[in-house]
Amino acid sequence: MKVPKETKRYCPYCKKHTKQTISAQKQRARSSTHFLSRGSPVRAKLRGLTSGYGNLGKRSKKGAKDWNRKAKITKRISLLYKCSACGKIKGIKKAIRASRIEIGEKIAK
């Protein structure tokens, strides 16, 4: 996906339309955010969802490591807009799911 290097958009800090430069935010894995994040194995163990079989949802089955699970081939890339007037950075509400984003000539994966 191609994105221009600069755009003119509304800055909530200046309260007017200004020129803003676009950059991509660095991606982080979910596991690096917190060990008790939703769906983590540590959190499931603390909730008592690991031992025994039956009536425990997805944790009630015996571990099958040989399943062919599909993985997403694209990542969510968040765009950051830096105001030329005040220098403040504002991100977009929802990240764009794409394999890569081309900002001007620079490629963000």
C-alpha cells in the first residue's frame, strides 16, 4: 500500500489544518506487552483452566501439536502523523492490515 510522505490534515493540538509527516509505528509482539495478557497460558494456569479434561472450553482437549494451524500473513501497521507546526505526534485509531506500507519511497514491513 502506497502512502504519501506528507499530508495536510487536522491537528487536534493546534486546532487547525497543518502539514503532517507520516511514519510507521514499530511492531511489538503481544507476549512482550504483559505476561498476564488475555489468552496467555500463564493467566489460564492461574485461573485453573489447565488441569483435567472436559468443560474447560478450548483447554479441555489433549494437546495436539501436529495440527496445521493457519497463521495470518499480514500484520497491522499503525501510522503516526507528526505536525510540522507543534511537533506533536498523533496515531490513527485503527491500524491498517497490509503486508507492507510504502511511505514515499521508504518501505515499512
